Amino acid sequence: MVSMLVPARRLDPEWMDRTDNTPADLIGTLDDIRLVNRFLRGSKILVTAVRPFLLATRDGESLSVLDVGTGGADLPLDLVAEARRLGRRIRIVAVDRDPVTLDYARGKTAGTPEIELRSADAFELPFPPSSFDIVTASMFLHHFAHDDAVRLLSGFRRLARRAVLINDLRRHVVSWAFIGLAARVTRRHPMFVHDAALSVLRGFTVDELLAAAREAGASDAAVTRRLPYRLLLTMPSV
């Protein structure tokens, strides 16, 4: 029964990860991702996880965050909104390697001085050790096979002074069926329709994500389930 509900992890690539996508296709897909994030409150998991660190900042101090694979910068924008709501200061460096995606994010973050967008490869992040209080990645890690995920998590830990916080998909047939049907019924962009369902099948189980974190050196890592079919990985810094 469990194996039927939790299929084997898929590793075939998502269309969005290709290097020959047209700007129109990427923008259409980013618009759909943004819409789904708003509907499912996709940033809430990491906003909630970051909140205690924001509340612990002292007067005049800024919480520094590196957001890797930022996409349309949905998470950075929501973190800034939370910091402002709490009367706290935050500084976010958001990185992505795709130029079209970065231009899209720049349009969304214009007028938000707390966010700096940078072009960078997640495997070669151009920052010295312990450069940030927190390193985050949302809906990013599932794009990679296990060994690459371990490499990424290890690199994230080197950059974080306090914690690494990862939000990603919990692989399950219910979430796969729901997002696949919803994407088609609501006539989303073809790239989103293809990638949304595949993303779920590229997601993790609790044990898989925890194993990757421990192989990255985080023996005290924790993975908790969050709604809807999400996982929150918390790794204390090195």
C-alpha cells in the first residue's frame, strides 16, 4: 500500500531546466508558479521557519539571508513583507543562474531595496564561508539527483552562520494527481503542466531528504512534514 502511494523517485529532467527555452515559455511558467505559490501559500513554510531568527535580531541588526534558486523571488518578497510586519530588518541576496528568470525577478522586486539579485550557479556560489545568517532554498532541491543534492546541502552549510532551511516536495500519488489535474483543468502553460506533476515525482520522502542532509555532514538535521505535501529540512550551521 505504501509503495503504491509513494512511487519511486523520478530523475528525468523538467522542461524548465533546459537551456533552450524561449523567454515567453519561461515567463509563462513563472507566472503560473507565482499563482500557485499564492494559492497554496508556498512561502509560508519558510517564512514561519525564518520568523524566530527575525525576532531574535537586535535593534539596528539585519538578518542576512541567501536564497538559492530564487526563481521569481516569491520567497524573498514574502520574507521582506514579514520582516516589515515585525518591525525587523532583513537583507536578502537571491541567486539564480538563468538570465530570463533573473530579469523576471528584477521586475517583481523593483522598489524592494532589501533584495539583491545575483547571477550564480548553485554549485559555485561566489561567497566566502559564513557569509549569511540563513541559507534558504524553496522548491529547488528536487531538481537534483541524490549525490548532487548532498553537494548542494554541504555547500549551503558552509555559507550559513546559523541555519540552512529547505522547503521541498513530499513525493506522494495524491499530490501528483491533484497538481496534474488542476494544471490541466485551469489551462496552465504547457511547461507548467508538464513540470508540475513531474516535480512531485522528483520530490522526496522524509528518509531520503534526511539521508541527504546527514551525508552533507548535518548529523543533527531534522525533517518535518508540512501542508500541503511539503517537507521542511532544518540544518544547523557548521
